[in-house]
Amino acid sequence: MNSLTDLFNSEFKNLYALEKECIEIFESVQEEIEDQDLLQIAKELANDSSKQFELLQEAAKKIDINPGNTTDYVAQEMIENLKEISSQQIPQEVKDDAILGSFNRMNYYRMACYENTYELAKKLKYDDLKSLFFYNIDA
């Protein structure tokens, strides 16, 4: 990695992989959730990640980045934790709260990835992409 463009491309690929992985985990964990509010959160997160992933796919074509089979290893660790929690035979209340905690970690990590990519897009004057990365997870 020798330039800001190289770093941007790496961050972009990482973000692309993150959203792809988030869709999968937010959908798959739903069957293990009993709390209806948490279930709604999981559905909204899956939907949000799906929308963001589509936008990232469009941007990748526009700026000619091939994300390939990039894996976000930090997200993978959080996903493995979510899978482990979901498969445990523990009281449902504990499981639901543990899942919520994992969702929170994942979302704050997502926000950090978007912020990093946004800042690089600003520096590189990718004005047409900045709005894609200025992402408010609470919206």
C-alpha cells in the first residue's frame, strides 16, 4: 500500500465485505431470537445492510474496484461470536441480551468503517462518493 488511493481501495473492499457478511449474520440469527423488539432490530439491520451493500456494488462498478473475495477479519470474529451465542443452550433472556450486545459491537464497527472510508473519499476528492460513506447508523 503506497498511496491514499491504495488505502481507499483497501478500506472500500473491507466495507464491501463487511456489509455482505452483516446481511448473512443478521438474517441467520433471527431464528434464535424470541424478544420481538430485538427481532425487529435484526430485521432492520439485515435490510439496512442489504441496501448499503447494493449501493456499494454500484459504487464499485463506478470506480472500477473489484472487491473479489475480500474478508473482513474483525467482522468475522464478531460473527463467530454471534454464531456461538446463537447456538448455545442458555436461558433465552441471556441469549437475546448477548445477541443485542453483539449487534451493538457490529454496528459501531460498521460506523467506524464508514467513517474511515468517508474521510479517505474526502481527501481523494471523490465528491460523488462521499455521501455514500457519510452513513448514520441511527437513521
